[in-house]
Amino acid sequence: MYTEPRSLSQDYSRDDWKRGYLSQHQESEYWLDHLEGDIPPELCGTLFRVGPGLLDINGYPVNHPFDGDGMVCAIAFKDGRAHFRNRFVQTQGFLEEQKAGKPLYRGVFGTQKPGGWLGNIFDTRLKNIANTNVIYWGGKLLALWEAAEPHRLNPHTLETLGLEDLDGVLEEGDAIAAHPHIDPHSQGNHGEPCLVNFAVKPGPSTAITLYEFATSGKLLRQQTRFIPGFAFLHDMAITPNYCIFFQNPVSFNPLPYLLGFRGAAECIEFNPNTSTKIIVIPRDGSGAMNILDAEPCFVFHHANAWEDNGDIYVDSICYNSFPQPTADSDFRDVDFETIPEGQLWNFRLNLEEETVSHQVVESRCCEFPVLHPEKVGRKARYLYMGTTHREQGNAPLQGVMKCDRLTGERQVWSFAPRGFTGEPTFVPHPQGTEEDDGWLLLLMYDAEHHRSDVVIFDAKSVDKGPLARLHLKYHIPYGLHGNFTPEYFGP
């Protein structure tokens, strides 16, 4: 077993952290034979991950990593070995800008075309950057970005096959969110799994369209609901009967965006005196939609939701304000001490009484929560997430945390001072009988060697350190989301 010291006095070096955001232009494939520890022989399948691979366009820096062009990585496991492949999603905008050698599109998070405001005024075209999530469903590998259509990729080669309309469900120009959730036993699909996703069209009133797809990719059901006002909805939570959204208390002034001064996300303002709206929509399309008031907070990601004795419970990563990007700033120079940290909150919703209460479950800074796939929408004992080395305050994610929701016990492993992490992925053991029988997989940036490692933990004993570290030949810039499929897409 590979181990390293758990108690480290030093946090991190800003220069180390910043190097993880350097663009990566290499695309290659190879066996991961340079490793420490052993790959569990029972681990079989493919981990797909995606994130911004380009943080500049021929020397023109992006204003925020969320504006970077998407790079997909595939790590295929079988018989105690692993194979790595990475490739950019060949979107239309990516190909155009690589040919031009400069930005041709504005980014949602503030990246501007050259030429100042005059070069950007009234240009509201969006480049589909396909950088937020990647999932294999219905025999298709899809790279997702919430403001546009998915891109379909070849799961064996990662070759871009083009825009995907989900067998005619999406019309040209339609968007679908980057946070689908898989219900392991859907009541609307005879107890079989289904994929639940949504689309948002903001305006004076915001339209939310819900989609549910069978494992074949066939659309099972679809509905659209309208909520008052502008809504920033990045993620949702599901239970067997409901889809739950948190309408963050923000307002949007599009004028600086239209006039070419700011990106769209830079025009969002958090309103601390306005309640967060919790929207509860019946999945079967029947019945009224409920909108409940909660304490002001901002949510990017939900961990899970479940129903119990007539109440709905939601675990979410909450911020006490919106970590808003600012114009003409460099995200690499962010002062972590001045922006809010994410914390794990639990909300209790009573639809009959129209009440909401909450408690802070984990005050340590954390993000990117995941759980056993069989527990999605059901009460779960264990959550896993990226976390900071320090126990208080904000900082880069440098570790992984296991949270026992029953006992309150925490297990933490930190890669400080020179390792930086993100979202883990839980993979169940094929013969597992307990909820934490399985492995945690994650990509970790190793600043000492300026490369990334694929790290494997035993999910039962995260605090004992990695079972194995598989060394890549170069670094992969910090990613966003991904998913594991038991299908093997290696050589």
C-alpha cells in the first residue's frame, strides 16, 4: 500500500497552485505503468473526466477557468492495469480559434475578444466549450456544457463526432444542463435506472424543462415549469418523486455585458437580503410545484436528497454569498481569504407546512460531493468530497474527505503541501455488500513533478492514504466533473 505523512504543517504555495492552471496542449494515450502501489484487480471500467484544457488561446489568457476549452480524459481499468487517453473536444469554436490564433468569442465568465469594449459590444454569441461534465449513457459518450447542446464523442478514441440532439429531443440551439443525475431505480421506468436532466431558459420568468431518459437513451418523459424572475440554476437534486432546485438570490443586469464591458457572469449580483427559493417539482408531471423560502445562500452543487416521513432532506454545498468573478481580474491572483468557503448544509423541507430549516453538517471548506450510485435520491450514510488541508477558512482543495452522516465521523487525507485535488468518483466494488465497499478515484495535480496522478483510495479507509498513485506523463489542468462506467474502453 502506498502511504505518505498525514500531518503536514505547511499549507500550499500559491506558485504551485497556479502552475496547475497552465494550458496543456498535448493529446496522447499510453499505459499507466509508472505507479506506486497496486491497482485493485477487481476494478474494471472507464473513468471519464473533463475540464478546461486551454487556459489561454495562443497567449491570450482566459479570464476564468470556466471559460477554457474542454479536454476529456479517459482512464480505463482492467486486470490490474490502467490505460490513459486525453483529447480536446473539437467544438466549432475551438477549431475556429485555433486556426485564427486568437479569441473569436466572448466567455460567460469574462473572457473578452481583443479590441476592448468596442470589439465586444453587442456580441452575445456563445462558444460551446464542452468543459463541464462527461457521461456515458444510452450507448453515447456526451461532453456537456449547460448553455448549449452536448457533443458526442467516440468512447474508444475520444474523437468528436459532432453535436448530439439526443435522438431528436433537442432542437437546434437547445441547451441541456451539465449535471444529470441517475436514479438507480426509477418509479417511472419500472424500477430500472433512468437519467434525469434539465434545461433552463432564463428571462422575466425562467423556464425549467425536465427530461428523463431510459438506459437505451429513449426519452421517458418531459415537462416544463415556469418560476418567477431570473434564475441561476447549475445543479439539482432528485428523490424518487421530486426534482429540487435552489433559486439563488441573485439579480442580473445585462447592460455591462451587452455594451462589451463584462462577461455575463460578472453581471450577476448576490442579494443578501433576499431569500433563497427552493423549487420542488413532482417528477411525474402531476400536482403543483412548490416554492419555499430559505435563508440566503448560494449553491453550485447538491450532494443528495431523500424523502423521510413526509419531509424532504437535501444535502448541499452552500456559500454565504456568491463568489463573483470581477472584470479585469486574474483568477490566478484570487485572495482565498476574501471569498466564502463552501460548507455542507442539510435542509429539511416540509411541503405541507411550507417550511424550511437547515443545519451546518460540515464547516470545513469542501466541494464536489459524490456518493454511492445506488444511494442517489435515497438516504445515504456516506458522502465523499474534495476538501482543504486546513480545517477553517478558504483555500485550494488539497485533499479528500469521507463524511459519515450517521455518526458524524470524518476521514480526511491531504496531499499538502504540493498536491491539489478536485472531485472524487466513487466506484462500487462488484462484490460489495456495504455502502462503502468500493474505491475513490481522482485526478491529483502533483506540483513537485508538474504532472497529474490518478489516485485510488479504498473508500472504507480514506484516512489511510492511497492504495495506488498512477503517474501521468504530464499535468492535466484542474478539471470539473466526470463519471465512471463499468464498460471498458481501453485497448
